Amino acid sequence: MKLSQFRFHLPSSLIADRPAKNRDESRMMILDRKTGKIEHSVFKNIINYFGDGDVFVINNTSVFPARLFGRKEKTNARIEVFLLRELHRESRLWDTLVDPARKIRIGNKIFFSNEKGEDMMVAEVIDNTTSRGRTLRFLFDGQYDDFKKLIYTLGHTPLPKYIRRKADEEDRNRYQTVYAEVEGAVAAPTAGLHFSKELIKRLELKGSHFAKVTLHIGLGSFRPVEVEDLTKHKMDSEELVIKKDAADAVNTAKKMKKNVIAVGTSSMRALETSVSTKGELIPFSGWTNKFIFPPYECKIADAMVTNFHLPESTLLMLTTAFGGYDTIFNAYKVAIKEKYRFFSYGDVMLII
């Protein structure tokens, strides 16, 4: 398929700037991918669709405060540093993006201050990786735990750029799933944001299970597709871990003819990265650059929970691969007409 086939007009008024008051009370569209039938509900009613033996596959990655604001030495120019990935723990080496990149060269130092204006940390640029990419060495002599505490003190929740406001304390809690455990993501697995602890408990009491995978979402999932021919687009690699207990839970559900529900595009990518020719999930530890777009047959999941996505995004492409191109685009037309809220803090779709 072509990139242009994934364009649609989205009114800016439908882009969610804040989450719903309660996690499990976002609006939910239920879409039958076989018939195209659409129903409207709220997310906590997902309990009515699944029961004993069904397995929700959730991504337990944890978002860290990856956005830092510093100033360049001598000129005091304001520099945004976006932490992408820790390269070497002992050396405090990080792969980052800097903005404005034209002002930052190898050898430059960037100073980071607290709210009182006191310098707390310094980083030195030691390499250029891409047009905006830089490798930074943080000059910090203390213990590693103290270094990470300082990152959490100085860092900001990495809200997507289309949310045009400064991240606040509410975001530290709400731009994180209630089951986040393993630090490493710079973007939240947003379909999971709708689950409350209470709803998870109710689902478990009804007999549903939760299988945890870990896929550390990077900016690659949100990088614009710049080629018309989708076969020429390359996804950035992201770290993925699927443990044996998660694989066993999924495979048992498949054998018992129960539902496997992928919670979000990251969980779907995890499942499809490590599936056998027999349709079984295999334990995995490594990196994935799996890019899923139509035509593609998802081999494990029977249902999917996902937010409403950006035009031309790889997330939308994956969703259409699972739900069907025409079916999903018709549902998006309905969503716009019914004023569903889009993107990370938006409403949710259950595809069954």
C-alpha cells in the first residue's frame, strides 16, 4: 500500500490535550472487524466482552522523564535534550536528540539547572549520530542511583509534541500505565493508559489473565514515514523481552480457544515479532524493527485495544492491518463525526 492511502483530515479540536478524569471512563468504540458493526460505550465496560481464560497482553514498559532543558556554555542558548537510550551505564553515555541541533557541536558542554537556577549537572557532546542526534557524556561523579535521581528531578515527562503545553505533575502519573514496571520507554503504550487497578482486578476476578511483555517504545514508532512506497520504510529498532510465563499464558489461551487481546500496537508488534509457524508465541530477548502494514495477517491476537492514531502513522497502518483497511477508515469517519478524542490522551477503540 501507499503512504497517501493513510491520509485523512482530523480537526485539531479532536486532539486530546488532557486525559479523561478517570482512566477507565474514556469513551470506547467497539468495532466488529468482520461485519463492520460499531457500538459506543465507555472503557470500563470492556469487562462485558471478555471472561474466563481470556488473556490480555500488556506492555509493562515504564516511561522515564526523558526531556531535559539546559543551556549551552558561553552563549547560554536554551537547548532541549531528549534522552533516547542509555549506551553505557558507568560512563554515563546517552544517545539523545538535541534542539536546536545547529547550535550543538562535538566538544560543546550543556549545563542543567534546578528551578532555583543552580547548576546541577553538565553534559559534553562527544559525537554526532544523525542531523539532530548527539551522543552525550554526563559529567557526574556520584553513584549511579544518585545520577538517576537527578535525571528524575530535572527531567520532564516526554509528552508528544502535538500536546502544546508543558508537562506537569499530573502527567507524571497519567502518562504512565498502572502496571508500568521496567524503565526504558520515551513514549507511553497509550492503549494501556485506560486500565485502572480496579478494572484489572475486576477482569481477573472474572477469570481473565494478564500476560506481560516489555517493549521499550522509542521515537521510531512515531517517526514520520517519508516514502510513498511503504515497503521502503525502515522502523527503528526497539528492545523487546517476552518471558516464558507470558508465552505460556498466550499459548494456553490459544489451545483452549480463548481470546488473546493485544493491548496497544506495541503489544501487537511484540506478538508478531516472535510467533512460530504454528502460531505459537516464543520467548524472546533482543530487538525488533517489525513494521506491520496491510496486507498482513496477524497470527496470534483475536482482539485489539488501541487509541485513535495520527494520519500517515505506522500505528494507524498496524491498526488497519489487524482491523481491515476499509473497516478502520470507516470507523475513523464515525469517530470524527461523533467527536471521539484522538492520540495519546484520547479515547479508545476495541476491535473484536
